[in-house]
Amino acid sequence: MGYQVVVYFYNPNIYPVEEYNIRLMAEQILCKHLGVELIEAEYNPETFYTVSKGLELEPEKGTRCDKCFELRLRKTAEYAKENNIELFTTSIVISPHKNFSRLSSIGNEIAKEYGLKYLDIDFKKKDGFLKTNKISRELNLYRQNYCGCEFSLRK
């Protein structure tokens, strides 16, 4: 089954703004290379800080991350619903550092709320992570070394 892909870039969690801009530029290069439409949503870090308030000291992969995923997937579902897109997913699942089943659970819960379908494909399978690394090397794309929010910079 094929899909017509639209990339919805919504990342209010990324800190600082310079990092956001570098990641957006990499996404623009990739989308152009793949011939995929890129929609850039508003960058408003305050929305991330609102949902993560009180969770600043949570460890990576904890409740703060779940709230961040929920924020971003919900906004994606809203966009999909408004634009008659029946299903959505996230590229976050390609990361070996993210919990696929937790992301799928959050995505499926949100999909039900919006009358949509969440595409819960584990893109890490069949060497997906290796393939993305190869593409990023070929295109000389920026590869971040932390998840994105300022709290994930803590060591």
C-alpha cells in the first residue's frame, strides 16, 4: 500500500531556536529530495513549557517525554483532521532511543479522539534506522545529538 506523504513539522520542544532552525533546514532538504510536501507549523516554545511544567526534572523517556509526544501528535492530528487526511504517524519512531509501543499507544488514543487512524509502523524494522542514516549521510543532513528540549541536554 502506498501513501501520499505530507510532512508536518511541529516541534515547539526544540531548544534553542538556532537548533530548531538547523533541524528545520535538514527537514526542508530531505523533503525536497523526496519530493514530499513540508508544512511548517508555528514555532512557539511556550506551548511545550506549559505541558512540561513541573516535569522539568523528569528523566528522559519519562512523563515529560510522553507529554511532549502527546502535544506534538495531537497538533498533527488536528492538522490532519482539518485537511481531510485520514491517517498520521511520526518519524520519532525511527529512533532506537524511543519507546515504539508507548508512542503507538499515545498516537492511537489521539487518533480515536479525532476519528482518524494512527499508522503504527515500527520504522526501525528491516534496517529502517540504518537506511535513514545512509540517506542523511548522502544528503549531508544535520544529525542532532540530543532529543530536542533543553531538559534533554542535562547529563
